Amino acid sequence: MSDTNNDSPNTSQKVNQAEKPWNGRFTEPTDAFVEAFTASVTFDQRMYKQDIAGSVAHAKMLAHVGVLTESERDQIIDGLGKVKSSIEAGEFNWSITLEDVHMNIEAALTDLIGITGKKLHTGRSRNDQVATDIRLYLRDEIDLIVSELKRLQSALINLAEKEADTIMPGFTHLQTAQPVTFGHHMLAWFENLERDRARFIDCRKRVNIMPLGAAALAGTTYPIDREFTARELGFEGICENSLDAVSDRDFAIELTANAALLMTHLSRFSEELVLWASAQFNFVELSDSFCTGSSIMPQKKNPDVPELVRGKTGRVNGHLISLLTLMKGQPLAYNKDNQEDKEPLFDTVDTLKGSLKVYADMMQHVSVNKDIMREAAIRGFSTATDLADYLVRAGVPFRDAHEVVGKAVRLGVESKRDLAEISLEELQSFSDQIQADVFDVLTLEGSVSARNHLGGTAPEQVRAAAERAKTRIKE
């Protein structure tokens, strides 16, 4: 078997047609450029574990129904084990002449055990084989994605508990709105990720359905036992229709859509971290381990990790559009177009796992500038709504209360004072319903503590929510 590097895609060359499984039908060899153009082994070889696992299960099933002898089954399984060892030792020569991971492994098996290796493909096609491999591959990758998601969520829970009392301005329109706690803010991102985690877990159910046995598109005349194979491979169900089994890529699109949404959440979070780490905000400091400097400006500390994750979001969004476009014009059943599903799918998985890993690591080393956050909350008149609520409780209609507070804020702006710094006499000039106890609600601590209900920002509620979050990610 020749190495990929020796298979030069030169159109003046012709490949050895005897190596093709369809050589009985063709009289001319494949053009070498076409060979390289149509090959997928350079990227689908990453599914070798899943391809071998599927072949082992298929061999066991064929022996179970009497198509293979037990001796042939054992020869095949032993040979596949040796092929796997060769791949993992870096000794395997991948050839584009053999097009894909499936034919490379089958050819290597036949080289090892002879004619028995050619019996492995009985009752199946590369169409249902590749559909099975992709599902097995994505099932494994979903488990890793969920694991990294939980690690990031744990980091956010830890930050929330640590900073449950830390006050910061909450924003709408990127303008100071009301005071919240930093812990409450971190748990908001936890909730985003919890929905993402639920989507991937749900997606796994639709990924974990077995297409093997559909063969090329119509099933097979051999007495196969699909239930046996499904049990061997740990599938939760079996594709009910052979045409759909080989042509369906909904599961890949769904996974990519979930990834795009998760990356969108990380991108929004990144936008906050980039702002917060700037000199203008200075709310947080990212560890040096997750930042870079400038080649010309010595003072710079650039938040490259969140910036890059924000940029990679567009990459994953593009892969989603690629897959949707790939499938939109295909009639049933399998078409060569589907070979183009793997590169965007693989890159989506790699990009998402990398982004989650670096984020989980980074969020374990974020330090918070509490005093600066508190000062920013004061500076933005974030307790204005609390004053309005105070007046409403005193019997003032809300619209009148809104006007009173607006006048008080204007005085604060003109005199450069926070509401809590304005005297009682000055406040009473706007409404005689204001009494000395008003300062209990005008402080930042009073404001956040007053929101002591399920889902509120009060420190007590943040700690309780963090405890519930710990339980949820254990489920």
C-alpha cells in the first residue's frame, strides 16, 4: 500500500484500477487528478476507531447469522485489531488511491489475512458504513463536549459563590441600569450554557440511531440481524427506513446548529470580558496565561482568548450554512455531495471543544476588581428604580414617581452626586412622601438585598442558586 505523499495528484498519471472495488465494471483507469479530487481519506481517517468498531460488530453479526464461520469472524477481528494498532503506532500508510478510511482499512485487513478480509463487506455498503461511522464519532464527541461544558459551568459556579456579595452595575443598552451582584451575572451565563448542555444531550439521542444494515439504499438480501449489531455498538435505536438511513444528515446539521448557538453564547460572554478587562472598565483581570502582549507597545495586555473565541463563532456559523446548503438540493438517497459534510463537521467539533476547554481554564483564573465595580454602580444612578418603587409603596402613582426620580437624578448629574449623597431635604423638595428611611433603599447593598426572591440578585439567592446549579450539572 502506498503512502499518501507518494500519490501525486498529477493528471498525466493513471492509478492502478486493479485496486478499485469496482474494477469489473470499468475499462479505463481513474484519472489521477480525479483520484485526488474525490478522495476523502486525508480528513476522514480520524474516524478509524469508529470504522473498526463498526466492522468488528458487523463481523460478529455475520457469524451470528451464519454468513461467516466463527473462524473467519475471529480472523477478521484479530486482523482489525492489528490494523488499529498500526494506525495508533503511526505506522499505517494512508493511500488516496483507496479513497477513504473504509477502503484503506479493508485493504490493509485483506493484506493481513487474505481472502477472508474480502468477506467483511458482505451485507453492507460504504453508504451505510460511513453513516454509521459519523454517528459513532459524533456520539463520542458529544460526550466530550458535554464534559467540557460542565467544567466551564463549574468554574462559573465557583466564581458566583466567591463573588455573591460583589456589587456591579447591571446594564441595558450598555447603560447602567440597576445594581446586581457579580455572582448573579456569572450564573446568568451558567443558564445559557445549561440550555446548550441540554440541547447536546437531546441531540445525542437522535445521533445514536443505527443506519447499518441499510446497505447502499435498499437493504440487503442477506439474513442480517440489525438488533444484534445495534446492541454491539451501543445504539439506542435503528433507522427504520433504508433510504433515509443512508441519506440523512439531520443529526450533523442539528449538532452544528447547537454548536453555533453555544459559540454565540461564548461570543457574547467574550464581548463582556473584552470590555471589562479594558482600562476604561477595569472590572476584571484575566490571567497572563490567557493574554498576549504587543510587539511594539510594552504596556499592552491583550485579551486574545475571548477575542479569538468571538472570531471563531463566525467560522462555526459558516459551517452550519455550509451543511444546510449541502443538503438542500439532494434527492434520495446517498449522493457524493455528502462527502462534503465531514470537513465542516469535523472543524465545528474541533473549534467548539477547543473554545470550551480554553474558556473553562481561563474562567478559573479571573480576578475581580470589586471596588471599581462598586464605584461604577454608584456613578450610574443604578438605584433610581429603587427610589421609584419606594414612592409607589408610599402611595405615589408610578408615572408621578418616575417624574420625581428623574428630577432627583438630574440634580445628581448637575451636582455630580449619587442619589444616596443627596440630602433628605433636597429629596423632599421633589416629593413630601420621601422620609429618612429612603436611604435604606438608595444604597447599593440595600438595592440588591431587596431582590430576595427566586431568580433575584440578592446574595442569599445567588448562593442558593449556585447550590442548585451544582446539583443540576450532576444529573
